[in-house]
Amino acid sequence: MFGIVGIPVTEIAIAAQAVGIKYVGMRNEQAACYAASAVGYLTGRPGVCLVVSGPGFLHALGGMANATMNCWPLIVIGGSSDRNQETMGAFQEFPQVEAGRLYNKLSVRPSSLEVIPAIIEKGLALQKSLPMNYYTVFHHIRELIPKDCILVSEGANTMDIGRTMLPNYYPRQRLDAGTFGTMGVGLGFAIAAAMIAKDRTPEKRVICIEGDSAFGFSGMEVETICRYNLPILIIVVNNNGIYTGLDADTWKEMSNFGDLATCVPPVSLLPNSHYEEIMSAFGGKGYFVKTPEELQNALKASLTDKQTPSLINVMIDPQSERKKQVCVCFPFFFCKLHVGKPLKSSGSIT
């Protein structure tokens, strides 16, 4: 446990030590919260941060937000003014529950000591429901797919991140949109790869990883895959849009504003589309997954079945995208040397 004691949480730290819990007193709540979240990351078990109410809690918000974005398990215990003094200007009174909801999976004020274990249990269950991002998905894909598979990849974020996270072990084992950035190549490439593999190396798997936007360009080729019974594994990394999308609740709210064609961001696609049902409709196997555990199970089942085409529709955070990149262009000057004359620039390339 990390934190800074004061009214009314000093006794909590003393009680923790009495039962064998180590308490590390820090000098600022922000650092204490960062330390507790790092313990959660390093051990896989929630770290605990203890802060006083009001300003102490506010100082810890940065650590809470950082832990939430990084998917690190963390429990923050904050002080509070007495219930019977709410809205009466009590010492360090602050709407902590409401503020915490912006940065946490669960923010509550227990009504009694008896309900605290149930609240913590609920919080631990919720931590597993945080939406996945591209990096989570590719981590699990990389861990399970065979090294000699043929990878096909398409989509802006999906292809770019996949290039860095899914290594090539052998030559001519990857197909993607290439330098021309052509959209719609994915399933055509996958079908060709599967036909060649069927004749030459029947055990080699073809795995096609598509963004949801990219899948739309050639999605009906799923029928071709099933018609020729090509055991291609298609993984649709679905963030409800081109680059980024909207969650279902935001989409519903925007639909109340009027014509969706005038108010929905142009990059948005229909939230939570069940692309896996296209595969099921033609006789293949479809999986709709939202958690790492579901993704692992679907991958294992699809890779084990070497006779049937399959599609895994992986829902990720709609705002998930690749890390921002900074491109720096350096001009190169081509010069001619003339005897007795100064160098002159003859052009530049950026």
C-alpha cells in the first residue's frame, strides 16, 4: 500500500500494518498512485493507494487515468467527509465519486463496512472487461499463430500495427496493401495464398487480418472461401470505423440529433457489426469476441480446425488507434561545383 496519511485515513494505514500489509508513505499522492499502479502491472494483482479526501484524492487522478489507459489493476482508497455533512461545506468535501468515474472502471462510496468486500470483488471483475486495443489483439495473435503461416493484412491501423507486431520468419510469407495502399486486396490475396498452399503445402495456414473498414471492400469473397472450402482464418479487428469509430451509446445519442448523414463523423461505421455472421451464413465458423479470454479460445479453436474456414470478429475500443507518429522531412540539395564559382542549389527532395 502506498499513500499519504491524514484525516480521516491515518487509522486505515495503521490497521493495514497490523495485519501484515506493508505501508509505504510517499510525499505526493500522484507519485503514490503511480507506484501502486506499477505494482499492479508488475505483479498482476491490484496495487493499493491510500489518500485523504478532497485535494489528496485530486492529486491521485493522474495515476488513476494512467492505470486505466494502461489496463493496470489499481485500487484507490480515499477519505471522505461524513455523510450527515454532505452539501453543508464539510472539511475537504468534494464530489469524488463523480470525478473518479471519469478515470476508473468503478467509482463508489460504500454505505457500510460490510459491503466493501463485495464492491472490491465487483471492481476486480470489471477490470477484465476493459475494451481491448490493437496491441492487445496482436499480442495474443502473435502468441498463438504458427511461425510458418502466410499472413495477409489490410487496413490502415490494422496493417501498420501488424507490420511491427507480427514478425516474418520466412520469405514470401506476408501480403498486404503494399506501398500503393490499395484497399480491398485482403480476401483476394488470402484466397490465392490458400489455393497455392493447398497444392504445395497443405499444412500451411493462411491467416487474414483485416480492419472492419477493409473487410467491407471484399467481404463477400467469404462466399468464395466457403464454396471452395479453403481453411482460411479471417480476423476482423473491429473498432466501428475507419481509423476510429463510435461506441453504441454515442451512436444512439447522435441519432437523436437528426439525419445521421449530417451529424455522424464520416469515419464512423455501424457499431458492433456482426461480421462473423457472414461466415456462418455460408457454412464456416464465426466467433464474436470482446475479451482476451474469448479471443484466445476462438484462436485456438480456429487453428485446431484445419478443414473449415473461420472468422473471428474482435471488438476493440472504438477510439483505439496506432500511436501518433511524427514525420520529419530533411531536404537534400544537389550541387554542381564550378571552378571559381560558388555552389548553387539545383533542387531538393523532401
